[in-house]
Amino acid sequence: MSIGTIIVLIVLAVVVVLIIRKIVSDRKNGKSCCGSGCTYCAMNEDCNNKRENS
């Protein structure tokens, strides 16, 4: 592997770790990663039950 390939792999790994960390943090704070309304969502009942119980 060349040095360029190694640098790109390290940068990609850091970005993936940061994304996963953000998702986990948002879930712990009760934020949804869904960007739309719940009307047509298959998990509508589960999400609404969690919000009501909180």
C-alpha cells in the first residue's frame, strides 16, 4: 500500500467513527435520525409509544 492509500483509509475511518459517535449520542438524547413525519413510517407505533412513555 502506498502512503496516499493509508492516509485516505485513516481519514475515512475517522469520519465513520465520528458519524457513529454522533448517531449514538443522538439516540441517547432521544433524537430521531429520521428526517420526515411518522405518518407512513413502518415504526410509527413504536416511536410514538417511546415518546409517550418518556
